[in-house]
Amino acid sequence: MKTPLMPKATAVWLIEKTSLSFEQIADFVGMHPLEVQAIADGEVAQGIVGYDPVANDQLTREEIVRCEASPGARLQLTERSMPLPKQRGKGARYIPVAKRTERPDAIAWLLRNYPQLSDPQIVKLLATTKETIAKVRDKTHPNTPNIKPRDPVTLGLCTQTALNEAVGIAMERHGGGPIPPPLPMDDQAA
């Protein structure tokens, strides 16, 4: 059963502002009737400000009047009472500061081992920029002498699954074929 937002605060408001029975309030907010009675007696929820369910579209005034007239009736949440959560875009992925200096190494590794990957794929995979990719490719990056191509999966900049998916998409775009394995570690040092 759906319960209202902030059940204790809603119970406080219903106790103070209506003549509903403790059972009706308890049933509506999902609490035990003794808890509601303890709130009414001032033993529990001291200092909690009442939350108006009518003003917040969880109840209608007519629903309260209907239930006050009939002690056996139960309060019903309105259909629009629960707002739908807003869909958030994925946005930029956070990369810790310590890992950001390793990003050019991962870019160099991807450019060498998977030249079929497009710049947008690398941007998405490593949460970097096209400008950084271009600088690593053209060897104009400020840290060019210190860049050593290293696997982005072992650096923790992406997952193996994400890398495989990106390479698979790139392979399909460039004529298919199996995904080539990365070069052995001995070849990467060169």
C-alpha cells in the first residue's frame, strides 16, 4: 500500500487539524494506532512540524470530510500524490584527480592498439576531450615526453566490457571481423 510522504509529520498534521480516528490516521500513514495515539498525547514526535497532505496533493479536503463522517472509511491517496522522479541524464563521469594524469597514457594506448576507434568513442570511453586526443595524436600534448601507452582498463579509467563494446562497434563500422586482442605487455613498453 502506498503511504504519504513524511508519514510522522503527516500524522501530526492530521491529528491537529482533523477529527479522524487514530485508526484512520494510522492506516493512512502506515503506522500503528498506538504510535498515532502517542503522537497525540505528546509522547512521540515532539517538535515535528505537521506536513499538510492537502496542500501537497496527497489528499483532498473532500476525502477528509468523507472519512470524518464515517469512522469505518479509510483515507485514499490522490492519484497525483506521488510525483514521478525526474530522469537525469548521465552527465560527465567523475575521474579522480590522480587518474587524470594517466588519461593521456590511456589515449595513446587506444590510438596505437585500436586505431579504428573514433574520437567520440574515445571521449565517451575515457571521459576526455577531442582536444586532448588530438594533442596526444599530434604529439603536441604538454606531457608528450612522459606519455607511455598503458591499458585504460588496468588504469581504472574504463571497464573491459565498455572497451569491448566500443571496439566491437568500431569493427562493425570498418568492415567487421573479430576484435583483435591488445598487444602483449612486452610490445607496449616499446
